[in-house]
Amino acid sequence: MVNKKINELQGIDTILFDLDGTLINTIDLILDSFLHTMETYYPGEYTRKDVISFIGPPLSETFINLDPSKVEEMTKTYRAFNHEKHDELVKEYEGVIETLEALEKNNYKMAIVTTKRRDTAMKGMKLMGMDKFFNVVISLDEVVNYKPHPEPLEKAMKALGANPANTLMVGDSKHDILGGKNAGTKTAGVAWSIQGREYMESYEPDILLESMPDLLDYLGVSK
């Protein structure tokens, strides 16, 4: 598969990464935070399977669909639990740091494009020791429109001096893949998405990564 697809990434010199579920394993933290919030406001009504669909968009989008009058209240409940449990529940994905090291060594331009607030994003990046790789982080509180709108990707590319034709967006949700398509970049989905492989494939990313080091193979970068 890699040999067949490698030509599709020729000329790529810039990589934009989603954060949660892509570079750092925050799945348990996010699901537990949603379950805690749902149990607070809708006791006994939501299961782990039910809240999987909440992953991807900003909290405001999820909570406004539940109760527009309680968006701020539910967001505070979610974030209080999320921050309290953050360091306990966040885990690393195997091969991510090694991949970022290889990309940095080979002079790839890199940025984070996330629907998290900057403070929370930086907390996770520092915990996993990957903040040193990213001088550019485009977070929810720095844009008017979030993924899949092209604005955050375009802002990241502008900061990096990158061209969409030479840029790859890597992520675990439809927001990342569609965001890349809308911004004119190549796209890479990750097979470890909590939504599942078929979900990622349905949005037709240019490539699908089985593990993060696969990215190096597609780019022709030595590990």
C-alpha cells in the first residue's frame, strides 16, 4: 500500500496535525469527561457508545444541540473534570515522538490545528513532551471558524509560510479530512480513530495511516 501511494505525497514539506486522538491518546479522558457531564445533567441516559459521536467538534457545538440554555454550564462541568483527570488519563501513542523527531530532522514544517483551547492543548503537548516540535499551534480560541472550515488550516499555513499544494493534514475525524480538502491540502486519516477505520475511509483521505511511523514511509523519510 505504501509503495502504491507514496507518489501522492511527493512535494509535501509541511504537516498539519490534529492533536486529540491523532498525536496524543486522550480518548479515555474525553469520553469520561462527556460521561461525567451527561450523568450530571441527564442521569442514566447516556452510555460510552452514545458519547463517541461527540468527539471532534468543539464542546459548544455538542452542548448547544443538547440544551442551548446550558452550553456554558455544561462546558464548565466538562472542563473541570477534564482538567482534574488530565494527567491521569492521557496516554501516548506508540511511535509518535520518533516520527516527530524524524520529521524535524528532515526539516519538515509542522503545526498543530486543534479544536481545543490553547491552554488545554499545551497541557497535553507538554505532558507528552512534544511541545518542543511545534512553534505554531492554532487552537479554538484563535479562530472565528473551526475545522472543517479552512480558516484554522489557512492560518497555520500562513504562519509556516506553507503552500496548500505542499501541505498534508493528518487527523482522526471528518473535521480534519474535510478541513484539509476545504483548504486544498492533501489529507491523511488515522486507522486508530475511535470512530473506526471504515468511518475514516468514508471521507476518502489521500492516505490512511496504520501507525504514525507509516507517515515516514509515505514521505520517504528514514526512521
